[in-house]
Amino acid sequence: MSNVPGVIIKSKFKLPQAARQARRYTTYLSYIDRPETKARSHQFENYHDYMEDELKSSGLFTATQDRLNASEREQLRDIFRRAQENGSILWQDVISFDEAWLQEVGVKENRYIDEQRLMQATRNATALMIEKEQMLHATWTAAIHYNTDNIHVHIATVETMHPRERGKRKPKTIEKMKAQVVHTLADRTREQEKLNAFIRDEVLAHKRNHATLSVSNRVLHPELVRQYKAIQKQLPDDKRQWYYNMNGMQNLRPSLNQLTDTYLATHFEKEHATFKQRLDTEVAFYERSYGSASQASAYRKTKEQDLYTRMGNAILSEMRESDKSSPKLTKGDTSSPKQKIRSAFRRERIMQETLYRIRRHMNDEWDHIKNQRAFEQLEQEVQHER
């Protein structure tokens, strides 16, 4: 697998005035523009000539149009010309793709390129940038280029009214643009839904419907019960703190996480292993797409923490309900020793009846297995006699 990030975004901006800035912009466009546009290369509208060069690109597109005719291109050039005259900055973004990654996500197949998906990814990313930067009067155009080793998209954006003075955009905005491009081209919603379904529809649903202190858990899974009771004894007096992320639970979070691990090992050993494999796949895809091991690791930690947080809150919710329903001993408690003995005998009887049912069920299962084996042996003998 390639170590090259699947998507890279490079961004810069050009100021509209100041002789020194104009010369720098002229130098840049002289390098990239076609010969017939070099004479006026300091003008914003001529950046379109570079972007839609037929030898390099598929032509200009916008937020609403896949192709522009001659009249529409001239209207767009006029918008950029007036924006420069009004003092707008020209923002230039380049979205570059690793072609192997484009093949992995199905955008490129042999020599075929799905330009519609590339245009939609560009639209989504640019719309998000405009929203995050609050560019209320922005106009943009873009073109897909094929003239280098990597397919890339050039985007040019100006403000037609109330232009800002600073061209620098927040780094978070550029990161979110990149994430939007990846999400559009490689929608991992189904894979992520499987991870969420394991946490919410399997583990949490099972936890809500099965009390930790049930008789079956006490008999078959005493370690689960022991850990539960140990946490219960250490809970703060203020029940408003009985939520996983509250400050009062800070010291108990490791114990809650350990109880979650024990619960998963007890009831979801195979399913949890599958969950981990799927998470490994998502982390590998994340690192492949963004080229950042630290960000991929953060994604893993976030998903694992989501499991611990939700399970921790489910356990604490059970403890809150248990605390509500448990009888409160007061100084005026008049329970006689005789009543307490009867209550203890009643609990013991329930325990013995449960154990009897469990043993009987296990014996029935064993008898079924023995009968099945005898039947299979008899079948083999009949086949042999034939």
C-alpha cells in the first residue's frame, strides 16, 4: 500500500493591489498561463485561462454548472475583474489526488475518470469552506487538470461584495475541506454504521436488558458481579455525579473500563474481535487517505472511547436505578430477627431453584448430544450393512 496521502490540499491567496503584490502575481501567472494571456497576467480573470486550458483540463465548472459556454465564461471573467477592482482577494486552492487512491475508491478505472464525482467533491469542499469562513458574497470556479503525474483540481474564489482584508483562512477549515473531499469520494458510512451498530444495537441493548446482578451472572460470571459491586461501593454520595464524564467519576473510570472489557469478554468475545478488525480497517483507510498516523490513531481512540463512555453510562444508569429500588434502612427500622432469617431463607431457596434449573438444562443438553451421537452411529452401521 502506498505511503502517499490519497488527498492533499494546498492553498494560497493573492492580494488585488499594491505594486509589489501585483508583480508577484504577474510572475506567477507568467509561469502558469498560456502565451496569449501573459500580457495581462496580473488580472484575476486570466487565471481562468490557465485553469481551462484544453491541453491541461476538462474545462471550467462552478457550483451549479458542469460546463460553461463562451458567454458564461465571459460573464464569470467579468465578475472576477470587478471583484479585483473592488479590492477582493483571490484565493487559490489545489486539491491533488494520488491516482492509486482514486483507483482504490473507484473514481479511476484504467483510463476512465469519474469527473462527476471529482466535481461533486470539489463543490462540497468549497461550499464548506465558504460556510466556515463566512464568505457571504463568494463566487468560485474550478477545473480538473491532468497535466501532471497526479490528477488535481484548481479552485479560484473571490468576494464580489464587502471584501475582507486578510486572506489567511483557519487551518481547521482546510482540514475540513480535505475531510469533505475524502467523504464524498469514499463514503465509509456503511462501514462506520457497522461499528456503531455493535456498540449501540448489540452491546448496549444487551446491557439494558440484562441486569448485572442477576442470579445467572452471580453463578456463572462472579467476576463480573465482583467488579460491579466494587465500583458501586466507591460511588460518590452525590448521585448527580453518577455519569461517566463527570468529574466525580474520574478515579472510577479505569474500573468502569475494566468492567466493560470483562463484559465484552464474557458476552461478546467473537463480536468484539470482529469489531476490532473492522476498526483496524477504518484506521488503515484513514491513514491512507490523510497520510497522518497520529490522526488515524486519534480516530481509533475516539471510537474506542465512545464504547467505554456509552457502556460506562449504561452501568451507572443501572446503579442509579438499583439505588432507587433498594430498601433504605433507617433508625426506625423494626424488622425483627425472625423476618430477616425468613428473608435469607427465601433468597437461598431462589438461588437453589435457579441452580437446579441451570443443572437440568445442562443435563438436557448433554442427553441430547449423547442421543445425537447414538443416532449418527446407528446410521453409519445401517449404511455399512447396505
